[in-house]
Amino acid sequence: MIPNNSPWIHQLKRSRSVVPLNANATADVAIVGGGIAGIVTAFFTLRDTNKTVILLEADKIAHGATGHNAGQITSYFERPLSELVEEFGLELAIDGQRSIESAWTLIDQIMEEADLRTPLYRFTGYTGLSSFDQVLRHLKDNHYREEGGLQTEAMIVAEEWEERKNIPKAYAHLYGTVAHKDMLNLLETNNTGYVASLAFQKGCMNSALFTEELIGYLVTKYQDRFSLYEGSPVKTVRLKGADGSLGVLAHTVVAGNIVLCTNGFEHFSISNEVGPEIDTAFHHSIAGRIGYMSGYVEPLDNPPTAVSYFPKTNERNGDPTGESYFYLTRRPHEHEGKNLHSLVCAGGPEKVLPNGADYSRTHAYTEDMRDIIDDFLRSNYSKHPGPETKYAFCWHGLMGYTPNGVRRVGFEPCNPVLLYNLGCNGVGILPSVFGGKRISELLQGKEVSPSIFDPHDQTI
Ligand SMILES: Cc1cc2nc3c(=O)[nH]c(=O)nc-3n(C[C@H](O)[C@H](O)[C@H](O)COP(=O)(O)OP(=O)(O)OC[C@H]3O[C@@H](n4cnc5c(N)ncnc54)[C@H](O)[C@@H]3O)c2cc1C
């Protein structure tokens, strides 16, 4: 049995004891969920309004997806941009992409204003592509980025790759060519199946440490109007015309607005006293996937990086429309009290959580997942130390996928007392941060333009 052991949780130095809600309470805004989405939503709401805020976390801060992810900061959707253009039109899709990229600056602002020390490494990251379809799809995305006025992602294609001549002429200015071996060097692989590579800004951060540090700042800075309760699962959400109430343990929290930052819709019900019922359809629209990762510690011989590898056959388990891929990060890591190490993490294999089934963070990590990752690393990552590698960390986390793969941020159309900043969707650090800022703008009554993140009416 391998325990679920995340390096991000391992690095948390919690000194705060868990204080559950012990009486009825009221607040202008109640935020449910203490992952990065909930805490950043609290940050911007407290900073930019005078509202009182109460935050309720079922377990402990940052112990959900935020504490069990791959810790890679990246700005892509887990869906081609071209599909978002088809669904929403060019303007909205590009605006959505721009919003996600704007979260880099928001993270900088938060770190500076709250004087956070969580290390954040920025660098050019790479994505290895191995089929003509993948290359074409990314070129199409790049074409839309160009048309929409976004900086294009740099693409290089191996000179020796025969199929290169089939790339449409219209895309010729969107890629360059280099010797195959140089491209493989960038991808840190000896696997000659990779024929093209994208290069774009990426980063690495322990999002749990960031979240934990930020909550420490909020608790101290806003003592007069912010309260935090951990070990406080919300069981019921009742919406009325002017406010709503939450059933938490044996108590009730009444708030003018309720913001769900719960990643999905597990273990609570929503009832709407002034309009159509909204919970059932919505509940079932978030699909759970368990992502598995492994990490090993090595001497600090190489700079931080993030590389995604798209193998040739990559139909996603249980979802022929999705694409599976492996992702690798390498970053400096404090080990045995010394900062002279790197942590190399890789993930990719997933299991679908059947509808209605319970996910538990304490479930053991299965050996077959570690073996899949180990096999992948050995045949794709040229710096892998070899067969005897000991994985110091093996962990899994739950990703809630919205049907269209886009995070939901905004008012519930059937009752605006309720708001959402949720839907982890595999890549969620930047979207959660952007979502937190947008929620605070909505709570201030600011006019915001329609966006691809707007929740739609589930009753229609
Ligand atoms: C395996 C995996 C790998 C990932 N890799 C990356 C990556 O490399 N890059 C990236 O950008 N994103 C990645 N993500 C996604 C990213 O981690 C998430 O999108 C992000 O952390 C979401 O944060 P959140 O606050 O929305 O959710 P969470 O961190 O899950 O927080 C939700 C919180 O709500 C609480 N909660 C739920 N229900 C209730 C309730 N009823 N009452 C009170 N509290 C409740 C939970 O206990 C939890 O703490 C990955 C996710 C996983 C699982």
C-alpha cells in the first residue's frame, strides 16, 4: 500500500489549530471552500470592498486539489482554443484566454501586497507533439491567437520530419524549423517520436503553500471583518430573495452572498426558495477524474522546467474526445533541511470517478499508476536516473470537469445570491486566481463584460 503523500502538503508548516464553527453567524459574504479559489476570492473581496467575510472549509485549508496537483502554472485550457472559438466565437474565446493569462500579474500583485515568500519559478516551458494532427491543432490555435491579438506560442518543427511539407501554407509563418536533435534537447527527451515543440511562459509553485501563507495574511490583516472556520462542512445551501443560509455542523450562517469555491458539488444540497430548483442538474454536470502523480528528489543539477509530452496514441481513458498527456516539472526543493535538491514530478494517468461514487484523499495510491509514470519517464525523459529510482512522493487528487472544460465564475442565473468560482478542469491555478478577482468585481456591483466563464442557466 502506498499512502497518498503529496509534496505540497508535506511542505506546509501549519501552526494554526482547526477551529470549527461553534455558533450561528452572519456575514455579508460567505465563501465555501478553502482551496486557492476560495482564499484568493477572500483576498480580493476583503481588499476591494468593506464587506464582512466568513470562510468555511470542510477539512483544512489547501488540502483539496490545491494540495494535490502538479503545481505547474500554465495558461492553456484542457481543450483546444479553436474549439472554444467554435463554441463562443473569436472575441469571447480570446478574451477568456487573455483573462487566464492576466492572472500571472494578479499572482504577482498578491505576493507583493501580502509579502508572501512561497517560491515561484518562471521560465519558458515546452510541449512535445508527436503527430501531424497535434501539430495542426496547435497551429490552428496559434492562428486564432494571432487573429485575436494575443502573443502566439513559439512553435518549432523538426527539419527532418517528412510530414512537415503537408502543413498548410497559411500557417508557414507560425512555426520555425530546427534540427531534430536540438528540438529533442529542449524537450529533454531521447524519444525521436516527438516531431514538434511549443515554447511558452510557464512556472512552478506549491499552490498549497501559497494558499496557506495567504490565509495567514488575511486572518491577521482583516481581524475585524474576516473569520475562518476549518473542519466545517457545509451540508445545505438555502437561497432566498435577499440572502441565503448555510447549514454547517449544528449551526446556520446567514449571508448576503454565498460563493461556492468547492471545486465540485459533493456532499451538499442547494435549494432555491425564490425560483427554479438548481441543484440536481448542476450536481451531475461536474465529472470527477482522479489524477495520479509521482515525484523523486535529486541533486540540484538542472534549472526548473515544465514539459508536457503528447504521445502519439493518447485517447483519454473513458473519454474519446479528450486527450491524455504526461506533464513533468522540475524545481528546487528543500529536502532534509537543505535547499540543494530538485524535485522532479510527473503525472498523466487518470481514473474516471463513477457518477455518485465517493472520492477520498486517504485512499491508497495504486502501484500500477506509479509504474505507468515510471515507464513513461524512463522512455521519455532523458535525465531520468534509471530503474532503481525511489519515488519520495506518490499522490493523487480529484479534478472536477465542467462539461465544456471551462471554469464557472459568476452569479447563479436562477438566484444571484449564489456565486461560483469552481470547476478545477485539470489546469486551475491561474483560472482560480482570475476567478477570485472577477467575483470581487461582481460583488462590488461593477459592470463586467460577458465571458466564457459565466455560469449558464442549468434549468434551460
Ligand atoms: C491531480 C491534479 C493535478 C493538477 N495539476 C495542475 C497543474 O499542474 N496546474 C494547474 O494550474 N492546475 C492543476 N490542477 C488543478 C488545480 O489544482 C485546481 O484547479 C485548483 O487547485 C482548484 O482549486 P479550488 O480552490 O477550486 O479547489 P480545491 O483546492 O479542491 O478546494 C476546494 C475546497 O472546498 C472544500 N469543500 C468542498 N465542499 C465543501 C463543503 N461542502 N463545505 C466546506 N468546504 C467544502 C474542499 O475541502 C476543498 O478544500 C490539478 C489538479 C489535480 C487534482
